Amino acid sequence: MGELSVDLAIVALQLAAPSFDTRSMSRLDSRRGTTEKRLISEAEGFFRASWTKKEPGLAIGPGTLADILRQTRPLVNAVGNVVQSFSTGVYRLPKLERAWCDGAYWLHEALSEPIDNIAIAKLETALEVLLGSENGAGSNRRLLEILQCFFKLQPGDPISLGSTLTTKQFAANLVRDRSRILHGTWSTLNTRLGRSRDGMEGFVITVIRRAALELESYCQEPLRADDMDAFIEWLMQRPSVGLDVPSNPV
């Protein structure tokens, strides 16, 4: 329980500072690898080589962590309260808080996944367990509702600026692709999905981050129902919804 709580706490930093290469953050005893990664590639008869430092505990500069925590205090507090509920077993809203923890953990695992197809499947799973979809139709419906709540995107709108893919098509493709990967219809290792991993990571991080903030506000509401449909209905009525700008997830 303590180890999982630490993993969820790390998600707070992955949500707060994704540009700081926080994707590989983890407990030291959970993922061990080489201190550096070397890559050799060949294209059009030319060879290229590169390397990346992978050792743990890289310095980010004095005061940087404190500055990140200060600038993202509402998010850190929101995640901290959910992690406290998880670690103590004393939940304010058991169904919704557990769903957020499940979604956050799948995101945590997806960010460190070396294989892009598996990473995207994990990112899609993070959305599914967060929304408690139960089946394909429910997943598609709730994903469209979240896109409307958090991004003000209607089913016929482009999923991002300049994209020819509509929001409705994106939601349907996401549910379909995850199902095909997990049920063996598509090869995990050979299939190239029509989505950008970086774009999907940015999209799911935004949804998980926004869900934590909104859940914290929802927990303060009187007569709140511990139910995803009730939570989404409350989101629909929020004057602050629709302020996020999605990254291009395709």
C-alpha cells in the first residue's frame, strides 16, 4: 500500500511538470535499468548514433522543486487528498477517488513504457478506468462527455486545430484500437496506430490533471453523489469548464 501511494504521489509531479522529463520518475526499487541508453539507427545508407542519460536522481537545480510545487499548489493539494484517501482507506467518495487512482496509475505505467503501441493502450486504459465505462458504448459516450466538459468540443468539431479528425471519430477510434490491441485482433508489436504517442500522453495528462482538480471541488459540494454520471452532469454545469486546450492526440 505504501509503495502504490508513493507511485500515485509521483503522478502529481508528472502532471505538474511534464516538460521536466518526469515520465521516467519512479521509486528506485520499482524500475531498474542502465545508466544510459545508446541508440544506433540507419536511414538511406547513413548511420546515426545518440545517447541519453538514464541514471536516477538527476539534479534539477536548487529551488526548482519548491517552485514547481508552489506554482501548482492546487493540483498538488488535490492529488495529495486523493492519495491520502487511498493510503488510509478513508475515502470521501470511494468510487470516484478509486477511479482516479486507477487512471493515474495506468498513466504512470504508460509514461515509462518503452513500446509505443503498449504505451498508447495503457494511456487509453487510463481514460477507461478513470471514467468507469464498463463497456465500449459506455466508454465512447463518457469520453465524448469529457471532451465536451474539459475542452468544449462537440462531436462534429475537429479534435484539435487543423485536424481533419472529428471528436466523434477520435473517441470511436480510441475505443476500437484499444479493444483490438488487448483482444489480439491487432499485433501489439507490429501495428502502427494512427496516433502520436506524445500527443496522447499530453491529452491524457490534461484529462487526469483536470479530473483531480474538479474532483477536489466536487468533494466540497453538499449532497454530492459518488457516481461518475452525477460527476459528469455536475461538470457540465460548471462555469469553469472548457478552459483547457488539448494537445494534438493524433
